[in-house]
Amino acid sequence: MQRKIQAPDYHPLPSGPLPSVPVTVGCRSLVSSNCNTQCNSDRELLMADATAPQSSRSRDLDKLLLRPGHLVGPTFEPGTELRDDLQEYARILVVGAGGLGCELLKDLALSGFRNLEVIDMDRIEVSNLNRQFLFRLEDVGKPKAEVAAKRVMERVTGVNIVPHFCRIEEKELEFYTEFSIIVLGLDSIEARSYINEVVCGFLEFDNNDKAVEESMKPMVDGGTEGFKGHARVILPGITPCFECTIWLFPPQVKFPLCTLAETPRTAPHCIEYAHLMKWGEVHPGKTFDPDDPEHMQWVYLEAVKRAEAFGIPGVTYTLTQGVVKNIIPAIASTNAIISAACALETLKIASGCSKTLSNYLTYNGVEGLHTKATEFVKDNDCPVCGPGIFMELDTCLTLKMLMEQLEDHPKVLMSRVSVKYQSKTLYMQSPPELEALTQSNLSVPLFNLMDKSPKGIVHVTGLAGKGDTRQSCSKKLRVVFKGVGVGITDTDMAGGA
Ligand SMILES: [Zn+2]
């Protein structure tokens, strides 16, 4: 049985933005003063330090873990035992072994964590080598997770990193329950949403719809885009989850064709005009190939003509490539800074050596340097981390009967309901093909459809309201079956005590 690590500093969360001191300390002491360097040789020096004897390597860490301070959490107990427990019992999963993932693995290993695992589905490409500093030319084509794990283990003695070369969806849900903290170094919204849903799915709620602390699995999420980045702490049930603040990610920029054709105002407008409109006009039937330098050069020259005609500055060949291929430049120093902040938050959550970031740090290095911590608020009706609507049901209740109940349930009042359980679609109103496929489930008890699990989360979508004012909506149901399992209610943790 895994021993519980030092209780995370959940209460009280700092009310205002966290003083910038801890983040600076993290950069300087735990990682090195070179955390924003882009130069691999500096990194190698840094990694070489890591092979020094244990006592000198943990010197900076000891300043945080072996002595009290006025920023520590209420449960913090300084001492060598805490440091040793962190090394022995804390298990950290790093999701992603790209630009941010490489930095995270190195930072976490140098911050004293010894049990790390990393999951990534990608293989190394030549274009990764400028910033994903754990990889070499001879590694091209090999799985990132495996090479990254090997390289860090070679340089940092005592650390054990288990690589997983697969998609995050391929792992059983139980895989994710094994870890003390999950750290995300991803570049995709979909992957973040998936992990967020999995981790929030572990949440248990008591009878007052309050999240049970023991069921919370903390996440630390980092993200970078060019010179900008963010680090955030997600304590499911307490701080907003990824879904609560999904609006933070703006939809991808697409220019209206009329703007491109009639009223270009920026250099990208001119480039997209040459790429999307002019190319087809001049080369009918010939597909534009973004990897063909001649094609790219043609688009660039057309864009320059267009820009000159409208007096717009700024069209360059590099920008043309960036706009056409939708390239967001990845910058090593941004990854290093965001990773340092994430590794420090991980250490703070695991040890309680300081209050955690509350709860979203943004970094902007476009002009000068600007950082800011913002305390976002949880959405209590969030379909992912919210408690959902509690329903105690009979095991013989069929899916059709449940759907009828939902029409009259005061907190649901939903018609034309479609039902999902985990990744399974139990019933879909449309399209007709799916309806026909799932129709047979209507007469089956929900208990059976949920694999006779004593409780579970069911997601329903349908129409709320009446007549012309009906709107589509979705709700989360926290279903518990009567007379099944140890606890009748879903607080079986308390019941078992
Ligand atoms: Zn949420």
C-alpha cells in the first residue's frame, strides 16, 4: 500500500495573488540560475551538477524542507523525514515529453522527486532538437518518453523514471489513480480535457455536495505559446478545473474570406489571401504543398505584392511559413520558466513547504517581462468537477424509466434525453442510426448498463424548458443504487471508518 505523503496544503488557500518570492526561489535554488537559458551546453553543466554527491544536491531543497518559515502551510512539518518521504513515497506522472515535458522531468528530478513516470505518444523529430534538450540527432525516430526517461536517469543518480510510449487514452483509469500528483506538459486542449475529466472523475462528494479531500488528486498544468505561458494548480473540487475555465483558450484565429478579399489590414491577411485565394486562381487543380519551398516562395511573393498594394508592412518569408503552416514558435526559455514554476508548485503541494499558487500564473515575455497570478473561481455547475445532481435509484429502474424521471425531476426538467456512462453511449436521440443502435438499452436496468457498479457518474444531454424556449443543455448525475455495496450513500469512505 502506498504511504500517504504529506497532506497537501489545501486550507486555507491564499486569498490574494501569491508573493512572487516562491517562484523566484524555485528558479534560483531548485533548478539553477540558468533556468531561462536557451543553450544546451549550459543545461549540460546544470545536469552535470546533478551527479554531485546527494548532500550537496539537496542543499537548496533542504532550505525549503528542513526549516520552518512564515509562508509554510498549516500541516508542514520540517525535517529530514519529510525530505526522505518525498523521495520515497511521492509518485509523480508527467504527461507529455516534448519541450515542456523534457524540462519538467529534469526539474522534478532535481527537486528531489525520485519516482517519476512519463507518458507520451510521439517519436522524436529533427525539428524538436533545438529545444527538447534531452534528445540528440541519433535519437530521431525513437519514442520521446523512453529517451527522455533514459537521459534524465543517466544524469541524475537515484531517480527512477518509468516511460510509457502510448496515447493517454490507452491507459486504464486505474493507472492514473497511482500517482500523488499529475503534472501536464501538453500542447493540446483535447489532451488536457481528457486528463482533467479522468482526474475529476476520482472525486467523491459527501451528502452536502462537498468534495471529499481524500479523493482529490492535484494537477499542475503548464502551457507555453511562443513568449507566453501559464502555470496553474488544479485541486479538483476546490480550485477551478480545466473545464471550468475552458473559455481561457480562445478559438483558433480564422480570417473571414471577405476580409482577405476586400479589406486586408495585417500581414497575415495578405499571406492568407495569397495562400487560400490566389493560389487556386493561378494554379487551378494543383494542390498547395506547404513543405514545397517553391510553393511557399510563390505564396510569399504574392503576399508581398498584396501588402504593397495596400501599404501593409511586415510580410516576411518566415511569417509566411508561420501563417500558412499555422506554426506557433516554441521557445526554449519560455518552456524552462514555466516548467520551473510547475515543478515548484508540485514540490509545494507534495511537501506543504509553502502555500500553493492560487491558482493561475501567466507569464508574458513578449516585451520585457510580465507575470501575474489570478485567482479564478470554480464553476459549481461544472459538468466535470461539480458535484452533479445526486440521485438514489432502484437497481431495477430501466433506462427508459430514468429518462421519464428526468423530465419531472425538479433539478433536471429535461426532455429528449440522451445518456452517457463513462465512454459508453447508453442512448442517443439522434442521428437515427445511433438511435436504432442504442434503442435496445431502453428496457435494460441502468444498474446493468453501469456494469452493476454501486455508484457512478452519468452524463445526460437534452432539452430544458418548454415550447419555443427549449434550449439544449447537459447535466451530470451522481447515481447511487439502493442496497448495493458497503455504503448506501456515496460517502463510503466515512462509512467505512
Ligand atoms: Zn470544473
